[in-house]
Amino acid sequence: MSRQPPIVCLLGPTGTGKTAAAIAVAGRLPASVVNFDSRQVYRDFPVITAQPDADERAACPHHLYGFLPTEEKMTAARFVELAVERIEAVRALGRLPILVGGTGLYLRSLLSGIAPIPEIPGDVRRKVLARVEAEGPQALHAELSRTDPDYAAKIHPNDTQRNARATEVYLATGRTMTWWHTESEHAPAPYEALKVGMRMALNDLEPHLDRRIDVMLERGALDEARAAFARCPDPDAPGWTGIGCAELLDFLRGQATMAEARGRWARNTRAYAKRQLTWFNKETDIHWFAPGDNEAVADLVEKWIAERD
């Protein structure tokens, strides 16, 4: 039986050096990076979402970064469609696809298949959106914490898109998002994946994440948010739900001081990294490395590819 085509998945919490590890692999093998971070798809926020810079992009081809307008939403289903398209284009050039990111749901959807959630009736969707406008996404998140605590733990209370989606799915189908993602029939993408993780203890990671916020501000994160707000002043647009984006938006709208916004940004970043660690720690087939062990990562990938030949 012929093997499925290989892909490498470099995963882990924010700020652990996944891009640097991918570039180390690309220094050994002809490879291209395909993003699977749900925030790095947004065009208006390259600094705030820590998208690869010009030097990193010059090291090897990068795909699915910074292409989506702030007002458009990205879903797991749309990601899988775009990712498969890019993976096949990379393979057609004789290159190894390296998926890099920290959105566990996107990677699981690609490798294990998309949950076949039925189309949501328009009246249910309108009812949920009306609730969001009247009560805010936090009210929906509080309900999800009771009906679907596992999924609620993975999303931010301010994430309008995901809280509304989980609520409408539950109302329309009587099943939680966790059930759809874990119990329903899925059609996985046809790839053999080597999963490589970058991680460190949260207490050790926290000061690095805190410093990274200062670096982003030094590199113009506030000006980036201000320009994005001029282009898309809708505070409910999907692109504004990202960590860093939401907090700076509060400052721009006069709803927080800069100190308050930065403090919330740091706390929410830490909480997000903790959720990512919890998600990936449940996986059993990840080869873990410490941040900076890039040559060891490249050794593993190179050996894995050679053993397949």
C-alpha cells in the first residue's frame, strides 16, 4: 500500500519560536510554510498577531498569512479548504509542506476531518445575533460554560464569532460543539503528519510573552490598530476579536487607558497560552522540543523524511 503524502506540523503555544524552527527545517529540505493560526490570517494586523517578518518570509515561501480583511471571518471549514489547496500547490512544486501555528482546532479539522454540522436555520442565527447585540458575547460564553464547558474553555468570552457559532449550533442541533468535533463522522485530509511541538513551562513563558507585547508596541502595534480602525470601524468585525487587537481597540474607543489595555493584553495572552498548552498536551503523538532547539527539530524531520524513501 502506498503511503499518504507527508506534511510536517509545527505546533505549540504563542511565543515559542515555531517559525524559527520551520525555517531551520527549510534550511535542510525544500519546504514551504503554511499558516494554521486563526489570527495571523488578518491583513491589518501583521505586528499584533506576530506574523513572519520580511526576513523570515525570504528564507522560504510562506502561505495563508495576512490575506483576510478585518471584516471577514475565518472558520475551520474554510481553513481546511484553503490549507489543502496550498498544501497541494506546495507539493506540486516538489516541496515539503510545513504547517505552522497554534490553533489546535484548525489542525485537528485538517487531520481528523471537519465536523459535518448542518446548515443553521436563518431564524436561529438571527436570534443569536440579536442576543449578542443586546447582551454581548460574554453572556453566551457564560451559558456555554454550563452546556459545553470544554469548548467554552478554549474560546475567549469576548470572541463574538465563536461564542455565537457555538450557541447557534447547540440551539439548532441539540448537540454541543465538543460533540460535533469529537463524536460525529469526519473525513480527514489524505496526509501523513509528523507533529512537532515547541513548548516550555507557562511560568517560564510568561515573562517572554510580556516582553513581546512591549516589542510589538515599539514596532508600531498601536499605529497598526489605529489604521485598521480607520479602515474597519466596526468593533464587532471578526478581526478585532484577536488578543491584542481587542485590547487596543478598547483604548482607541476610549474604553480603557493604555495601561489598562496593555495589562489586559498581557493577561489574555497568558490565558491563551495556557489554553493552547492544555489543548496540545492532550495529544499523544507530538514530538516535543524546547524553544530554540531548532537544529534538533530539523534533524527529526530530515530523518523522518529519509525513512519514508
